[in-house]
Amino acid sequence: MTYKDSLFRMAVVGYCNSLPNIEKGTIPTNVSFKGNVGDKYIYQVKGIDSLIFEVLYLKDTKQVLVKAYDCSMSVVFE
């Protein structure tokens, strides 16, 4: 696990801690990296296939932004 991966994983865990219905996301081992598109990284919580997290690192302000997308159907990465 790289420094950037663990930083992004903990950002997703922090986001999940703020929402009471995503208990599985509060454990870092349940958050898995699925891929990246440019400077955006995609994470998913194991067992919750309809929820996708987009993590973006802003170099100029040194901020990590997390957005969650709740899809109406399961999303499976292969």
C-alpha cells in the first residue's frame, strides 16, 4: 500500500464515519481501490456494490476531496 493509497483510503473512511448507514466503510480494510482516471481515484466499500467514491487530491491547496455516488444498481469492476 502506497502513501497516497492509504491517504485516500483513510479519506473514504472519514467520509463513511460521517454517515451512520455505512458502517462497513469505517474499517479501512473494507475500502478497496478500483482504478483511476487521470487524477481521480475510484474506491468502493466491500459489500456495498451500489456506492462508489471518487477521491481527488488538489496539489496546490493540499486537500483531499471525496465524493460519493449512490447508483440505482450494482456496479462491478473487473
